[in-house]
Amino acid sequence: MIVKKQLIIDVIGDIVSKFLYYDRKDDENLPIDSIQDAIEAREISIEEIVDEFNMQLRKSLGENT
């Protein structure tokens, strides 16, 4: 079971890379560095991004929290 856990954790790193860079390459509305810039400008916090990801994951898994 630990192997599956590690695979899931490894995928999270991929998701973050896509979120911050690879999915931004062709995005006209949210280009590369725009998320980091928004965090540095205090337009959004890392905690807000994590909270939203948490909520969407739970929603997708059918949890009500």
C-alpha cells in the first residue's frame, strides 16, 4: 500500500508543475509566472489555492466538508 501512496504523492508534484508552468505556456489569461506574481502581490495566498484544491478534491470524491 505504501507504493500506491508514494505514486499519489509523486503525481501531486506533477500537478503542481502543470498548474504553475506547463498549463500556463499557452494560457493568454493566466500566463507563466502570473500565479506567482499574484501571490507576491497578495492578490491570492498559497493557503487560498490549497483550500480551493482541497475543496474541489473532496467535492470530486463525494465528500461533504
